[in-house]
Amino acid sequence: MRHDDVPRHLTLFTKRTLREMLRRTGFKPGGFHFNCELFGGSNRGVLNYLVKLAAGERIDEIVAQNRRADRWYQFSSQLRGEPSKFMLRVDEKDRSMFPYLDRLSDMLHFGFIMIGTAVRS
């Protein structure tokens, strides 16, 4: 979540923080569901990110790549600022596995998209 795009996403809620906000505003929290299908691809890039970390890239360098207009090109095809055929192969694996990671994170209630229900108290 370190690279989440401010200013659009200023608050990242957990079930606890969302329950508290709902209570403070006069609502009774209901159930919570996680579903990456709404904005699929939430785990896209996880494998690329891990490989870049293992190769010695600093987190701030990786985050900077994600903020560029051509971010996927740089993120998926370069390692330590240089073109990398290895990273292109890593990205192929990443693209094939992210839908499964999205489903797994939803099942574990650790998804990026949390949907909560509430009723007015």
C-alpha cells in the first residue's frame, strides 16, 4: 500500500477503522466482504515488486516507477534502471498469477476492495 495514489486515496480502512467511523456517524455496522472483481488486478505487480526488492532496488525507487506515466513499461521491463529480459519473463508470470492472488486475498479477507454494509442506528 506504500504506493497508493495520494490524493485520491487518503484513508485506507480496516474493518476496525470502518466500524468505528460508522458508529461515530450513527450507523450500526453490518457485514464486510472483500471482492477484487470490482476493480480487478489489485495484486498485479506483486511478483515484479518482490523480484525488484530481492535484486536490491530500494522501495522508494520502486514506488517512483509506479508513479510514472509509463509505469508498467518501466516496472515490467527494467531492473535497476536497465532493460531486462528477465523482468519481462517475471512480468509474464505476474500477469498469469494475479487473478489467483486476488481471489486468495478476497477469501482471506485481506483484499484491496472492502465492501461494508450498515444500517442507521
